[in-house]
Amino acid sequence: LDGSVAFVTGGGRGIGRAIARALAGARARVVVAARSTDQVDAVAAEIAAAGGEALSVTCDVAVSTSVEAAVGRAQAHFGPVDVLVNNAGFAEGAPLVRLDEALWARTLAVNLTGTYLCTRAVLPGMIERRRGRIINIASIAARKGLAYTAAYCAAKHGVLGFTRALAVEVARTGITVNAICPGWVDTDMTTASIQRIVDKTRRTPEDARRLLGEMNPLRRLIRPEEVAAAALFLAGDEASAITGQAYNVDGGEVMS
């Protein structure tokens, strides 16, 4: 990826941080974007300390003006975006009867509308240059239903549909569009889910973590770096014939 410009949303922690570091390790110039300025600054500093090039930008993917400003700053600094990783996500479970409109709207805004807004912002430049990689971080929640996560499942199923539709639309322009569907990954988001299990079931945190890990045949949580490895592959030239696909990185929880 020598010299390519990569834009990673939700890049301040977890999967996004791992992807940003992996792309930088392949010599991409990485734009680390998220709402938390302190976190993206820290990741950009980590990349720079390792000898890479990185720019941190504050971006709320659910707000079009914020996305446009962040992409504009990235392109002014590094040039056009070659690799877009739509990783920013939000999940909060609730039974449907207690799922209010605000939580529904926020879940779709971050996970689905954010993917659309960021893609729309960088796509014209990719089409003009006839090259690009768009990698959408979906979820096993895009592959099956999960109780108490109707909004999140709806949003991630939408991300998968968006991926497939856009892949067909730009297939002859040199742009590929793919998705990665992680299972339970050892990140802050999963830690929050563990705490909700503890609060509701009185299990210990260790038992709750083990419960999530045992949902796949490997019987462990996925590491962020394992998701990043899939993203790195899809960003490279070796994946130029792969588009419209969804890669499960889930320890075999969903086999398709």
C-alpha cells in the first residue's frame, strides 16, 4: 500500500485502531477519524512513533458536514483517499418494546447512514481515478438475528445490502466494495456488553466474557488484529477481483 491514502473511521480504539496500525504498517498514509480527539491523536502518534505517516481528524460520521470537513482536511493533507474503511459503530441492546425512537435513530445513523455519508464523500475521487477500496465493517449481526438488538441488526443488514449494491454499481471503475463481519471481538464495545450481562444476570465478568467467547467453535473472543488482517488483504492489489463479498471473522459462529 506504499503511498496510498487510507481513511479509517472509528479509528481511535478497538478494531479501527488495529486496522489503522495495520494499514500504516503496509506503508499507507493513514487518516485516523473518530469523534474522540484524544483517542485519534493517540493512535496517530503511535503510527508516527513506529515510522509511519498519520493524520488525526475529528469526525462524527452521522453528520454530513462533519464528514465533509474531515474528508476535506484529509485530502488537503495527503491527497485523494484510496482506501476507505467504514468502521465507526454504535450498539446498545434493548427489547423492542423498550427500544425508543431516539435509540433506533442513533443506531441507524452511526452504523448505516455514516457508512453512506463517508462513502459518498470519497467516491467521486475514486471514480475519477478509476481505483479505490471501500471496506465496510459490518458484523455477524448482518448475517443473523440477535435478541435485543433489532436496531443494530437492521443497521448492519443494511450495511451488507449497501455493500452489495455499490459493488455492482462501481464494478467497472476499478473500485471494489467489500464487508467484514466480525463476531465478538475483544474491544471496549464487548466490554460494555459484558457489563450489561453482569448487571442483568448477576454473572461475574469472567463468566460473562466466557459466555460470549463460547458462542463460536474456537471458544474465544476474536482479536482486533485478526479483523485488521482481513481489512489489509481487501485493501491490497491481491484482492482486486474480490467485490461485493462479506468475510466472516467470527471463529466459525456463522458459516456461510
